[in-house]
Amino acid sequence: MTESVFQRCDDLGPARVLHIYEPSTKLNAILVVDNTAAGPAIGGVRMAADVSLQECMRLARAMTYKNAAAGLPHGGGKAVIFADPNSDIDNKERLLRCFAQAIGPIEDFIAGPDMGTDETAMAWVHDEIGRAVGLPREIGGIPLDEIGATGAGLVSAAEVACAWLKFDLAGARVAIQGFGSVGKNAARFLADKGAIIVAVADSRGTLHEPAGLDVSQLIELKSRGAHVVDSRSGTQLAGEAIIGIDCDILIPAARPDVIRGDNADDVKARLILQGANIGVTEEAEASLHDRGVVCIPDFISNAGGVICAAAEYHGRSQSQALETIDEKIRTNVAEVLERASRKGLLPRAAANALAEERIRTAMQFRRWH
């Protein structure tokens, strides 16, 4: 490991870092099991051509914090597969099945869907090793994407944070960076609450309409394989333009580090809800805090997916999962904001303290390493 990776190692973890390579399928993957003090790690399997060990380690730690903050009996981990998620479906299946066989002996990691993978991918993993969450309904899963678990949690976070900031979610202007499963479900649920979706962005660019976009039309457009800028409504802008859209709530719901030190000053929103993991750098969070912008940490606001996955793993129903998502995220957002205000902390520092307290308590009870 490089020096920068060693700097990410501490007394919390990682417990295990595994580099997987299989020549015949050209599988190249990394698994990081960060901490299992509270129980076996749950973490997504991300597929993208430009992932890295550093990204995997950061995401694994974010999962440790997320699961601890949500009070789940699970630690955190993450896996990345270096491949194009839009490649031939047969090749994708070969890669996922080969990956599953490689992680089969790592019994303290439970795979879930992430960017570039979905319920079908988890069905392949489960078929190989009997250990995955986010499965299709037909084989006993609670389909995270279909019910919009992460998006539902973002709405719960939005309602608490808006009340804290003393403005109504109904009528609030929202911009969403990333219009995949998380972004489109968040848009749908927020619109149902009366919020106005003024801009959305995907890999091809930003679509902006101050009077509000037709969310159902955009979701239908994406279902046909088109992009948001293919819509006949709104104004087409560059992808980065979404960061500076005039809005009340900004939701980064795609790749890591989209809001950084070099573009944080462009943000006009009053509230940032992170739908993506590590979507805002710590430097940017500090800069935004100094300007009075409230940034809810990723592992607090976007925990809906893993809460639902844990509910599935433990045999709970879809309705029980959705109730738990709402309860846990509302409680944690309120606690983080109150703690940050009382102690003069950034929300990130308050959330980290909350999660670390729970992790270290669990470490006292178990021989986790």
C-alpha cells in the first residue's frame, strides 16, 4: 500500500484489504472490510472503470460510520470492481459471479448493490455464495431501487433539516446532481411533498427550469436510456453547472467529491443533503459551514439503503424497513444538528463523534479483529 493509503489506517480499521485478480475473466477488484465490531460488515459492490483503492477505503469507513450511526448490528465494508458497468450483460454476470466466488470465504462481508450494480447483480452473488442483500423480490429480497429506500431516507432528513432551518419543504427549490436510482427516487418523493425540482444533472449535463421540472417525464426519459438533457423542457447546461444552481436544497447523488474546495463558493443552496457517499469533501464542508450552509453528512442522510438491506437480511418486511428508515434518519439528523449547535461543531464532526462512540463501545464487547 502507498503512504496515502497507510494514512487511512487507524485503530478502527481496516480489518482486511483484499485485492482480487482472476486472469481468465479479467476480474480486477478490491474488497475492504473496515470494522466488524458490531457484526458482519454490510457494504455495496461498486462497478466503475475509474475506481481506486483509496476510494474503496474511504467508502468502507463511511459504511462503518453509517451502520454504527444507524444502530445496526453490522460493521462496514466496501468492494470495487474495475469495469464498465454498461458492458455486455454476459460479461458483467461472469465478473460478478467470479467476484462472489472470490469473496465466498470472507464470511464477515455481506455484499449489497451500489453504483454500477443492482438487484440482478446481487442475485448472481447470492446464487454463488448465499450471502447478499438488495435482492429481487422474487427471491425474497426487498428491492432497494424499486421502493427508493435511499431516496425515502433523504426526504426524512430533508424534513428534519428544513424544520431546523425554519423553512418549509413544500415550495423549497431543489437541485439534484445525479439522476440514477437515488436521485430520481429522491426527486419523486420530494415532489410528492411539494418541493420544486428546479434542476437535475446526469453524466451528459444539467437540465434547469426555475419554474420546476416534470419529474415523472424525466424518470420516463431515463427509463428509455436517454439523458436528462434530452428533455424538450428546461435549459441545457454543463454538468458542473448544477453545483451553482440557485436553489434551497442541493443533493449530490452521484460520484464522490463533486463539491470540493474549488467549487464550494459556487453553491447557492442553504442545505446540502448528501445522497452519494463522500459527495462533499471535508474542505468544502468547512467552507460551506463558514458561509452558513448546513451540510448533512452522507452517512447520516443516505443511510436508507443500508437500513433497508439490514432489515432484509434479518427477515423484516418492506413496511417495517420503511418505518425503520424514517425513524432512524429523523432521530440521527436531529441529534447531529443539536449536538453540532450545542458544541459549536461542524455537522460532520458531530456525526463522526456519534458514530465513533457507538463503534468503540461495540469494540469493547467483541474481539472484532
